Amino acid sequence: MNYEKESEILKALGHPIRLKMVEGLMNNECNVNRIVDVLNIPQSTASQHLGILKSRGIVVAKKEGVRTCYRVVDKKVRNIVRVLNQ
């Protein structure tokens, strides 16, 4: 196990907003505007948290015209969130 990498993933999931983002992005990929609306947070806050999730390899971004859509790609993270929901 790569303890450094795994602890960085857990730190990223340790913030309530990022955990909510990951949970939502597991079911539907969406853009920043949708995340801002659903979580009722400023766009800059959403972008900052998405940047952290992206840098840890938890989510990836895909350009669709002028919009950028995000989705969860880390299978371990999906499993962690599923366990937390039990």
C-alpha cells in the first residue's frame, strides 16, 4: 500500500463539501454551475474543491464546448463512499 497516496485521498474526502461532491458525481457527471446550485456554495469554492479532488486523481474533467464536466474515476473512492452510506 502506498500510505502517502492513500492518506492524501482520505484527506481530500475528509472535507464535507468534497465528500458531498464525490457522492453526487458518482451518480451523475456534471459541471461547476450544477454543483454550485446543488450545494449552494460560491463558484470559486466549488472550483477550489474540484481542483483538490482532481489533483488527487479522484475526479477527471471533460470539456464539452465551453462547459467542463466532472466525474469520479477512482474505484477505491467509490467503494469508500458506498461503505460510508451503509
